[in-house]
Amino acid sequence: MTEAVVLDVMNRAFMTVILAAAPVLLIALGVGLVLSILQATTQVQEQTLTFVPKVLSVFLGLIVFGSFMLNILVEFADYIMTMIAGVS
């Protein structure tokens, strides 16, 4: 196994993690930002107020983007299994 192969596997692993996590993280970020702006404008500083909408939006995001995320992970697993099979 050469250095180039290891770097390629690491590159694909990092890109897989980023692509698989990005939809849910961006949804949580957006909902948190909107709720923080609403809290700042209404001067309601309750920390637990943002918890339920964030959790619900993340679950909804998992339902909507779950198949995309699973396809990304399956493609990477297939790539890794092919690499393992090719090692002699």
C-alpha cells in the first residue's frame, strides 16, 4: 500500500463524513440561528426554548436526507471493501 493510496482513502473518508453530516448540521445551524434571532428580538432568554425545535428539525432532516446520507456511506463502504479485496 503506497502513500498515495492511503491519502486517497483518507481524502474519501473525510469527504464522506462531511457529506453525510452536512445536511443535519446545516439544518440545526439554521434553526438555531432563527430561534436565537427571535429570542434576541423578544428578549426571551430561555435556553431550553431552542432545544425542542432543534431536535424536531434534526429528526425531520434525518427523514428527508436519510437516504442520501445512507447512499454516501454505502458508496464509501463499497469502495473500502473493493480496496480490501484488491490488497494482496
